[in-house]
Amino acid sequence: MTETLNGAIAAFRANEQPAIVRVYEVGTGTMMAARGAVYPVYQLMQDRGEARDQSVFLAPVVGYYSDTSGNVLSLPFNLVHSDHVLQQGHLRKSRP
């Protein structure tokens, strides 16, 4: 996934960045340091009026993906889901 991270950085510099990019865990530090290049999860949730109850996430996950102020910058993509969105797609967690 090094190519993905490098491609996303190059696209950002060319002002042609994707709406979302999946970066491997080792690339998290690079993304966290890329101020202005990422839309942090905590900011997205705040801007969308979503509750920021970090207690629903595993503490080690929150710790790994947060800045020194405790703001969650990203989350593992495979841990993010929305029951509401699943229901709109007529999907259930137990039977995708």
C-alpha cells in the first residue's frame, strides 16, 4: 500500500485528491502529520453534528489513531459502519 499513500500525497499536491483513501497502519503517522491534507474523523463528526462518544470504540484503537489532544484523526476502515446505512441498504450485520 505504499503506492496508495504516495499516490494520495501526489494527488493532494496536484489538488486532485480522492474523497477517501485507505492507508495502512504504518502510514498513520504520515497522514497525521499531513495537516490540511486530511479531514480528521473528529472534525467530520463535529461538522456533521454527530455525537463524539469515543467510548464506543476500543481504547487501544482510539489511542493509536488520536493526536496528543485526544482527537480521533482516523479509524480503521473495517471498524467503521453505520447501522442506519446498513438498514437503508436492507442489510443486517448478521447477514450481509
